[in-house]
Amino acid sequence: MKNEYTKTGRINQKKETRSNILVSTQYFLNKGQGFTLEDVAKKTKISRATIYRYFSNVDILAAEAALDIRVKNPKDIVDSLDGNSWDDKVFAIQEYFNILAIDNENAFRKYLSTVLDSSTSKIKRGARRKKALQLALEETDFTPKEKNDLSNVFTILMGIEPLIVGKDVCGLNNAQTNELLKWGITLMIRGLNSSGNIF
């Protein structure tokens, strides 16, 4: 996704168009058919110029659409945790995204490889993790800056990127990486609970 384009102007309309593009792409993926950006644009009932504003090539679009099929909406994730404390919600969100990364590791690696190899330098990834964490922290007494900082640092400790570091750099297996990431958040929450301050 071209980050600059979707962050200006009619943001809600652009999010809806992007979502419609992914749904159209999923139609082709589910049929097992090859497709081009132009095919997706026609299915979505948008122009070729419009689709290129969102996705620079078909490989990035296909990889993102495939992953989008598997990932729950952040609101649905948090709504399913209603009644839990904020820190239990954070651990549950981390568990969801870590298991998702483990179960779909090859697809996520392919997506990252496609994105990193593309000429588009500002691709936004992990937005669902951060959004779910922001929703989980919404009712807390933290300041807006603290909520933002916490959602950012917790996002770093979940999903495919830290899984890759744990396995490829540290030589850990899936279970060891998952436990280490849980321990990282545990230490942060313990520090918060003992000091009452984030920094």
C-alpha cells in the first residue's frame, strides 16, 4: 500500500477503496486464477490509475490480500477480550499475532520479501497489531502519549518481525521465541506496575 496516498484527503473513502481492492483480489486468489492489477481494478470498478495509487505491483497486492484473508479485524479481537484487564488483553493480542505469524510464517516472509524488494519505500505493516493494542489501552488511565508509546513498544514484541529475529538471528525455535517475547512484555508491565510511570 502506498502510505503517502492513503494518509491525505478523504481518508475513510480511501480505506474503503483499499478494502474493496483486497476483496476483489481475494476473489481471484480463491479461484486460483492468475491476475493483473488491471484485472483487479476492473473487478473493483475503479480505474487503472486508481489501483496504482494503492499498490505498485501485483505481487505486493497478492501477498497482502492473501494475508488479509487470515487476519481478524482489531475490533473483533479486542471485543472478544471484553471484561479482561488491560494487561491480559495485551498478552492475548500478543498471543494471537504470534501464533498467526507462526502458523503463516512462509506467507508472511514472502510478503515481507516482496515489500522489501519493491521500489515502494514507505509500506506500512503491522497496523492491525497497533490498532488492537490502542483499543485495548483505550479505557486505561494512561495519558494519550503513554498509550501511543505503549502500543508502539508492544507492537514491536509481536508478529512476524520479532519471530524472524528470534529464529534467524538468535537461533531460537518457535516456542522459545514466543516465550521470550511474552517475557519482554511481562518485564515492561512489571516495571509499570512497580513504578507507576512508563519512563
